[in-house]
Amino acid sequence: MSEANGSILDLGSIDFTPAWAKKEAGVNVGKVRDQGSGFRDQGSGIRDQKRTFGDKKPFGERKPFGPKKPFGDKKPSGGKPFDRRPRFEDRPKPLDVEVKVLPETKALGTIIRKLQSDAHAYKLKDLAYFFLDNPSSVLLKITPKKNTPVHSTPTPSTSTAFFQCKACGFASTKEEDVIEHVVSAHLADYYDSKEIEVEPPKGNFNCVAKCGLSGVLLGPPNIHEFNAVVKEMIRTKYPDMSEVQYRAHIEMVRDADTIEEWRKSATKKTMFFAKGTADQEGAQALTREQAEGEFKRNVLPSLLGTPKNLMITAEVAMKSPVKPLQWAANDALQAERRAPYNMCFALRGAFHHRKLKFFRANDARGQEFVTNVEYKEFDAEHAIPELAQAAKFVAEHPCCDKSEFPQDVPDFEKHIEWLVTTGHVVAFTNGVFSAVEKFPKYGPQWKKRGGKAAEAKAEGVGVGEEKAKAEEVRPVEPVEKVEEVKDETAPVVAE
């Protein structure tokens, strides 16, 4: 509908159908554009419709892209900036260090003593996992990487510095963390605390502070000991809170009965004395604040270390307040659990230094074992028949256990134990026994019920052929069997 003077546009005469739809309907798009050129003359104020979505400028004529403003700098319609989201660069960066996994010294000594007093053969990888499954038995050597620019002369400077408590190994990249730990954890090693009777506080108090978490009355905030009381509450009951966080939970109570209750409870006070002097007459009594000050002056310097290479147990590293240090320790442990190469290498060297013996089971690439026993051939010719019979049984039944021992032979198990301790039979920690060979048999594939068939199949020999072949080469006497493997009884020492 339109006015006679044409001042109002007849919206019904405009076709809002998009160009692509008009093409499908068979409409001449160019003709429609030409018809639209008269819109401006009608005084409607609508722009010339000739420029459509497809009429963009060529790429070369476009305005070049400029740097975009970060998301946090944009402002909504209200004029207030958006809350900044945490950016990647604001997060703690990982430590630029190398981590080497080693056995802890005391735990290693315990394992070595166990091996030296035992005649069993232990799987080296199982021993490695014993250490890795006990974080207190794993020692981490953390070495900062050299921060040397390219094409420059190397300098001794490093990108990471460590501070460590010499008493327990606690470590951090911040000196204040270690100082706070040393004072909190080791003050009791040098000072004894004792609760003594004192007179009730005198004076007028308008209010008393109360812990909103535990309900403990802390005392008026204007007394000298108030800050020390707050720190003691944090240290003993809320160690995961900062002082600012804890103070937010402190309430002020102005009730007269509550103030009087605090006054009566303040008749006991904890004082500190030099170690061993608390019960001595005339011993100097110190407040905790005074004891900490004396401790920092006289003891702290001897307990605060700045090692170049950090030696720390995995258990202590995982408790460090420095998250990147925790991450580095955890990553090293996870990688070692997947493949304990470093731990096995360290254990192999330590065991070899203590004259322990190594061998591999089944073949040259089999699992590696360590034992205190030096294996050697058994001279059945000069042995009593019972021992010869026991040695022959084990040779014919690889990986047999005690349940397979013949029940009609007296003291058969004792004869096996003697052969084990003298190095004529291999006893594994899983309870099976095998004959002494270059590569002693180990694993379920060598059991009596299927071992020989599996061995023959691996060599490409049929079961029937294997049986005939075994009957051809089977020695009549045990002596001949021992002589047959005489040159192969020496254990193989892993490199």
C-alpha cells in the first residue's frame, strides 16, 4: 500500500527472495537488479541493492588484517571489562631439569643383605619394581640443565636453583619455603616445650578473638602474644591455610562471660627450653617466638643447603610445595614404571660390586636373575645315590615345584635344599626348581607336562620325532648328562 505522491515505499513490490533461490526458480537475476535501481528515486532512503553478497572486493583490495585485541581487553555494553581468564603463561612452568631414578642407599643395603643370606634366584626386574613401588626407597638425582645460548661460550650458570633441608631432604626452589619447613619441623630437635603455670592476665579487655573453625578462644587482639597464638593455631591445626585465609575465620566476641572464660583459661603457658634443660633449676625459659629467633640465628645456617644437584627421595619430592618439582618427580617415576631401565642399570652395578651373580633364563635374551650362589656342575659319580637321584629328577622335570616331588623317597626335599645351597640346583623365588645350565629353564612353558613338546616345537621337530630323538641322546648315567653340559654351567654376567 502506498501514498499517491510515492513518498512511502510499497513493501509488497520488493522481492526478498535470495539470488540463489531465484536462479533455481529460473528468474533472471540481472533483470531483477536493474529493476531495483529505481528504489533511490522513490525517496525511501534504502541503499542501492546492486551490491549483493557475492559482490565482494577482490582479495588484494581488502584491508590487511591487523593484530586483534586480547579477549580480556574487550568490554561489554555495560562498560565493565570481562573477568580475565587464566592464561597459559600465568601457570607455573615445568622445571628445566634432568631426573635420574636410583635406589635409595639404606633400602639398597637391606636388599643386598637379603640376597647375600639367601640361595634363591631373584628376578632383577622384580627387585626394580620393589623400589619403584615404595617412594621412600627411590632416590631422585635432579640436575638443572645448562642455560647456554646458541653460538655462545658455555657458562656455569643454570636456570634452576634448589634449597634443601639437610636434616630430612625437604627441598624447594624458594629459600623461604625451606626456612619455614626447618623451623616448623626441626625446632623440637633442639628445644623442649613445657607447660607452666602463670598468673591470669590483668587489665580490661573489650573483646576476645575466637577461632570460627574450632571455637578456641585466641585472646584479645591487642595483647603481645596474639600473633604468636594465631601462628601456632595455623601450624598445629590448619597447616594447609595461609595466615590471611585463617584470619578471615577469626571472630571478635564482646560478651563479658566469654572474656572471663578466656582469662581463666590463660593461666597455663607453653615455654621452650634448650634440649635437655627443661627440668633443670634456673634454666632459661623462652616463648616460641624467642626460641624461633634463637634457632634461626644459631642452628638454621647449618641445616639450610643449596645443592647444585638435588638428591631427594621420591616420597619427599612429592610433598614439596613446588608443583613443578612434584611434576618432574612424578613424570620420572611413571616413565620408569613403564620400563625400569635406569633402576635395573643402577641395581646391576650395585649387585655386581657386591660380588653377586647374574644369569639369564631360557636363552640369551631371557629374563635376568641375580643370586648369591655360584652355580656349578654336580658330580653324581662321587655323590650318594639319594643326591644323584634328586639332581636327576630336577633335570628331567624343569620348573618343578615341591608338590611334584616323589613322596616315596625319604628326605627328598632335604636333598633338594642341599643341592640348592651348594649351587647344583637353581631355586627361583616363585617356588620352582631347575637344573644348572647356561640358561636355566624358567616359566610355565618348561613344565613337565608340556615343556619338552614346546621346546621341540620351537626347534621345528614333531612330538613323535622329538621323543625318538630324546631316547637316542638320553644318557644312561647321571654323570654323562652332567658332562654333556659341563662347559655351559657358568652363569652369564650381564653387561
